[in-house]
Amino acid sequence: LLSLCVCVCVCAVSEMHADPLVQDGYRVLFSAEVPVEVRSFPAASEKEDEKEEDEKDEEEEEEAENASLRALRVRIAERSGSEWSVRVEVSSDDELFFVCVHTCDRVRYERMREEYGLTVSHAEFGTVLVANAHELHPRPTSNARCDAA
């Protein structure tokens, strides 16, 4: 009876701490912190309809000065089969309440493909996202140590 109780408790705790990204049959393809330049822009209502070219240049310089480089954790997961979809999660270790999760299934992908003129098939979409994420991810230098998890 005690071993059954321990098993139930361990199972319940492991379910509470299960990674939501890999639930429902998803497989993680990429997980790393990537540097992202974050800029703040004034609300559209605060902008004037027409500005002179000099004012636009000054505004662009000011926005560039207000930009900050932050490390955001990007994770990409894919579910294969008849219910194919790709899930992208962006979060910040510095801002615990910032989490953005987007799931793209076949229907959404086809809409996005038509709207933006994408040339890859839905089956290649996850691989292309991972390839682009690797371009953002800083490569270790010869002095850096990389531990595989």
C-alpha cells in the first residue's frame, strides 16, 4: 500500500512539473537563448500623420538609442502525423511573466503561406525555423565550454 501511495505521489508531482511544450506528442527541435534587439515604439495615436524627413531621421536615431539587446529563450517543437503542427515558445529568464507561445497547424500554415508567399511545405516548416534560429544563436568560441544536456 505504501509503495502504491509513493508511486501515485511521484506520478502526480511529475505531471505537475511536466514541460507543457512537449505535451500532446510534441518533440523539441530547438531550445536556446538567442540575442534579440528590443525597441520601444510610441503608440500610433502619438505619431503625427505627416512628418518631415529630418524629423523621421531623428526619430529613427532615437529609437536605435533606446534599443537594448536581451537574451530570450526560444524553443521550437513539432508534432508529426495527421495532426501536424509547430509550436514556438519565446520567454525571458529576466521577466518571468513574459511568455509567448504560438502554435501553427496545417490550416494556419497554409494561410500564412499564401499571405506571405512562403515556398516551403508545411513538413519543412519546423526545419526552416530551426535553421533560422541557429543563425540567431551565438556560436561557442574556442575558449567557451559547451555542456550537452
